[in-house]
Amino acid sequence: MDITTSAALGASAVRPTLGRTVRAYIMLTKPRVLELLLVTTVPVMILAHGGLPDLWLVLATVIGGSLSAGSAAAFNMYLDRDIDAHMQRTENRPLVTGEVSPRGALIFAWTLAVASTGWLLLTTNWLAAALSAAAIFFYVVIYTIILKRRTEQNIVWGGIAGCFPVVIGWSAVTGSLSWAAAILFVLVFLWTPPHYWPLSMKYKAQYDEVDVPMLGATRSGSQVGLQVILYAWATVACSLLLIPVASMGLVYSASAIVFGGWFVYESHRLYNRAVRGTEPRPMRVFHASITYLTLLFVAIAVDPLLPF
């Protein structure tokens, strides 16, 4: 069954109520990804300000960043609707089920892109707005269109799009960038492969079926596990650089060491299980990576508020 037939059947099977339509458009924005936006943006704004910044500025930045991330996600679903229809993980996305038409999704994506850029320009500054527009471009053009279906390193370089929220948050507060912002950008860059590759290991068969060369699907478990270890160690090392550069205190320093050690441990565990030929349980690392980044950025938020 091709995507057109699938969409038509989905459209006829789903009653087009207003509430269902609204939920379908919300799903185009990948709400779970937006959670990561909040986790990384707000703590960085606190660090950049050296305390609690103006709450309106925080709200305006989160709104603009959410619109920007939602736009990139909607463009991604529009462009990937052909492969989404053949993967169990994505077969219920609105463009596959027919709840949203391709034309509707494209208009929605462009609307969010323009709205996010204009909103950040009006409520923050030109640098935050420009970085937001660059994030959309990078995710849609560099990752989705150019890299995703051509190279197994797609998520390495395409993952740069996910690094932009930290520099958007920093620039919204300061109007500029700094070495601390650069370290946070690189931190998220290094974290993305060991976060996503275990997921692609889990769905290896589905990626193979649609010819998307995710490294987790194209290499053996031990090879992927080794790459995950290397990137996990690099992520933790980068997190420690923030201590002298941003004069981080005890809370962040201890968190970077303890949570980083746990993240590295889970990465080694994945590799060891793969080498022994047992089930590597990649989703343990996937979930651990999310928890690690969340706790680390909570520490980034708390640390500037304390006197030690």
C-alpha cells in the first residue's frame, strides 16, 4: 500500500472533528521534542543572567523557540511522509493517517517559521531571531533533505539543529554569544549521537526497510556501542569544561561528575552486552541519555542561584 492509499484510508476512517484536527496539528510539532527545548533553554538563560532573568523574556523566548522547533518538526514530517508510512514507529503520524493534508502541513510549517522569527525579533533581539531561523534551516535542509537518506553520519551533523536552543536562550539574555554558550552548544552536539544511535539500534529493521542509513542500523551492535562510548566520554569531558569557563559551583560540578559517570557506565554496559552477543538493550541508554541531560541542565539552572 502506497502513502496516498494509506492516507486516503486514514482520512476516511477518522472523523474530522475540530478537536481531532487541532490535536493532529499539535502532533506535527513533535511535542516530546519540545520538552527538550524547555530543558535546555531556560537553565541556560538563568546561567547567562547569573540568576533569574526577567520572566517575560523567558516566556517570550520559550514561545518563540517552541514555534521554531514546531516548524522544523512539521517540515520534517512533510518531507518524510513517504518513509513514515512504512515504519511502525511513525505510521500514526498525522500525514500518514490523513488527518492533515500535505498542503495543510506545509502551510502550517511555513506559518510557524515566519511567526517564530518575527516573534523573537520583536520580543528578544535580532541575534536570537537569526539563530532560530538558522536552526529551522539546518534541520530541514541540511539534515532532512541532504543528509538523512545519504549518510550514516546524518545524526552527527544534522544533530547540530538540536544545539541551537542553548545559544538562542543565551543570546536572548545577553544579545551576544560567549565561550560558555559555545561549550553548551558543543555539549548538546556530542550528546546527540549516543542519545539517538541506541534508538536506531532498536528500530534497525524499520530503518533498513526504508533505506535510511542510521549508523545504529547499518553497523553491528559492538561497533555502535563503541561509538556510543566515545561520544559519551566526550560529552562528559565537555560538560566539565564549563566549570572553569563559567565559574560553576559545587552543585553543577558534582552533578556533571556523578550523572556523567552514570551515563558513561550505561554506554559501556551497552557495548559489553553487544560484544558478549547478548541483547544490548539500547533503550536503556536512550532513556538514560535523556535523564542525564535533564539532570545536568537542572544543575545548570540551580547552580547560579546558590552561594556555593
